[in-house]
Amino acid sequence: MSESDKTTQYTAFRLAEKHFKNRASRDKLPSLRKYQDTLVDLSRPHRQEDDPLWHAGWWSPLNDADVKSASWMPWTFGKGKERDKGERPELSISELKEIQLKDGKVGWIVEPETEPGSVIGYEEIVARNKSWTGDIPSDKLKEKTVSQLMGEIRWANLGWVYQWSTKSYDLSREIPIPFPPELAKICRKVSASVPWAEVWPAHSCGWETWEEDYAPDTGIVNFYQEGQTLMAHVDRSELDPARPLVSLSLGHSAILLLGTTSRQDPPRPIVLRSGDCLIMSGNGRQAYHGVPRILEGTLPSHFGPLETDTDSMAAIKRFISSARININARQVFPPGFQRRDIT
Ligand SMILES: O=C(O)CCC(=O)C(=O)O
Ligand SMILES: [Fe+2]
């Protein structure tokens, strides 16, 4: 089978995943050239020197290993230090709508082509969640030390217990793991800072009440070691298909691919740095998305160890030194719905 036959078997989403996943060129981040027209880089710092991505050489022509054409070379005009690293091109995000957030910060609206999701309804979601069987550890598993497990942990639950393999919540338990009130406060504050009428001027997807009643009750904390990925998916196990999902990034930067309702459409790469916040809401909740790459060498310097670190802070910093953490807060039960007896 020829190379071109092989590539036509893949969806556009899969091809983008393969591009960003590719670690064949050691110490080289994937080239951005193919995607630069659509790349969203949320918090482009004013000084490149302050940007761990720049330090990691993301913008360097040396990282264009997979591109043979020499016709695109904004790099060649770099001076001094910049010549070594490559100059960061002015990537345009001008086609994105910029919004003034109520807390004075700036946000951007990315509109994937998606249809509104249908309200699944309590019965269906309960039926779906009934298929949750819990995790039965295989008896072939060997004992592991805590540090071995720390390298393997993929996610933890806050609130209702979520199982990635079945994409369902365990609603059989009466009381979920408590959702940390401080985290709920942060997520509510983030959501309240969004002028929703400007985000959804032509749709009513329920945003009119979010300022009062958005209250995340569940969070998935995803842990990614360098080299680990999250495949394309849509999160649709929550009762309301449109309510905000607040996603916070910590540690290494990552590429999140944001597609449409079809995997056949090419996704848009979004750089998520430590501290970035992505909110998925309304129709946007129906978009395929995934994380094909943790960008090595991009840990902000403030995660470096300090003499004064407590033991727990030192352990956290050791973990994050090769990892990214994503906190993904959702509201499973909108107002008026509660877990009913489903047994
Ligand atoms: O890691 C991320 O940024 C995305 C995680 C995600 O899509 C999810 O938890 O549903
Ligand atoms: Fe997701």
C-alpha cells in the first residue's frame, strides 16, 4: 500500500494527532508550519525570553525536521540570541473574536463547527451510568511502590467518580467524593467573568442563568507524563450538554486539538500553558478534542525546587517536573436534578 493510500485511511483529526504525537526526531518539538494559520496561542507572552516554549526551541527552524521546503523562513532574520532559537513568528489569532472579561482580563472565542447537543435526559444518563461496573483490579497485577504508581497515575476523581473507559459516572454511590469548595469557587469565578451574552448572542443554550447557578460538582484531574496523550473524544455524560466545562492547565504546556462534530474535519491546535483556562460551553461542548502532545522542556521556572519547600511541595514539584496536570471541572447535575435512587 502506498503512503498516500495509508494517509487517506486516516481522518483529518487522526492525521493531526499523528503529527503532534510524532517523537521520532528526538529533542525536537513537532513543526508548527502546517498548522500556523489555525494555531491558537492563548497567552503569548510579551517577552519571548519569559516563555518556556521559546526556551524549549519550539520556534526554532531546527524543529522543522519534517518539512523539506525552504520557502517559509521568517527565522532567517533573527539576530543574536534569537538566531539560535529561531524567532517566534507573529501567529495571527485576529480572526478570533476577542472579548473583554468582566474581571478585566482578555479572552478569545474559538467557534468550532458544531451542532447543539441534545439533552440526554435523566433516564438515559442513568442507564448509561448503570453500565459502570467499578474497577476490579486484575489479580495479575504486581505490587507497586507509591513512586512507581505516581508515574502511572492517569486520572483522579473529584465529585462523582468517572470511568474514562466507559465515559460514565458511578451514580450508584449516594455520596460523591467531595468537590473541593475552593476549586468550585475558582471555577464559578472564571465562569462568572465571561460575558455570556456576547459569547452566545444568537443562541439560548441556557447561559442566562449560569452566573447564578453554575456550580461544578465533578472534576477529573488528568495526569500526563511526557509522551502520554488523550485520544479524541466528546464529553457527553453530563445531564446538560451545554453547561460550562472549566479546564485548567498546570505544569508542562500541551497541544490540545479542537475539532468539530466530525473527525473528518481538520482540528485546530491550541497551545495550553500552565495557568491557561479553557472553557467549553454551548455547542462547543460537542466538539471532538484531545491532547496529542505534552511539550517537553516547557515547565515554567517557578516549578523549580527551592530549599524552603515543604516535603509535600517538594513531592509535587518532583511529580510536575515531567508532567502536566489538567483539572477538568463539570457540572453533572444541573439545578432541579439530583441523584435519584437508581438501583
Ligand atoms: O487535558 C486536557 O486539557 C483535556 C482533558 C479533557 O478533555 C477531559 O478531561 O475531558
Ligand atoms: Fe474532554
